[in-house]
Amino acid sequence: MTQSIAERWAALFEEEYPASRRIIGALPDVHHPFKPHAKSMAAGLLAWHIAGGFKWDADLILSGKDLIVEPGYTPPPPPDSTDEILRRFDQYVNEALPQLRGLPDGVMDKPLSLCAPDGSRLFTLPTVSWLYRVNLGHMIHHRGQLTVYLRLLDIPVPGAYGPSADE
């Protein structure tokens, strides 16, 4: 039997998720405030962005509704510890992944939009693109960013696709 689009995406996500956990898990709590530049996100917020981003995307996709960013919206603050970030990441994945995996192929072409507070569309993508580009690509991009933070802090960097230079 042929896998559905969502099942193929879920299999790829399940390959990438452990690397994201390892890289987030390498961040000591004491370094959560670290920012390599004044315009950069703090390390703890970046780790939270990876974990919380999964939930945000999953909630949007499962709702099937466009997302309107409310005026003055600020994301929830990150947890104080890396362990709590990982616990919530696991929770979000355990809750949403089975539902995302079960999406029928017919849903994959349905467009989803990110909208400004006035309702104007910032961008629109088919659901399948949200899964691959926004959800999975976003996680991979930001975990790569977090590896740079770890390197700058002289913290051993876990490998994503095999051993790193530190392993």
C-alpha cells in the first residue's frame, strides 16, 4: 500500500526530531540568555521557538483555518529550563503527530494563509507546503542556528546526521 502524503511527511519528521532534541538538549540553562548579536534571539528563546514552533504549526494545520496574527501578539515566554523545553516539545509532538499523520491527501492541497492583524494575507501555501517548508524546514533551520550558538559558547555540538567534530 502506498503511504499518504502526511505519512511520508511524518516519517521524515520522525527522522529529524531526535536531532532537534539532541541539539536543544545540549544547551545548558545558564546560557539561555546568550545572544551572539544584539539583533539575535536569546539561546533559550531560540530553543523554545523550535519546540513551540511545532505546536504553532500543528495547531494551524489541524484547525484548517487561516492564522491571523493579533495586534500586539507576543509569543509565550520560554520555560526557564532546557529540560522543560524538551518536555513540552515531546508533549506537543506526542499530541499532534498522530493527528497530522492521519491527514488525508485531499487536505494537502487546501491553502492556509498567515494574515496580518488587518486580515491581509502575508503568504498562502498549500497544507503540504506548511508541513514541509514551514514546519519541518523551520525546525531544521533554527536547530542549525542553535548549533552556531553552541559553538560560540564552546559547548560540544551534537551531530544531526552522524557524529559532529565534537563526538
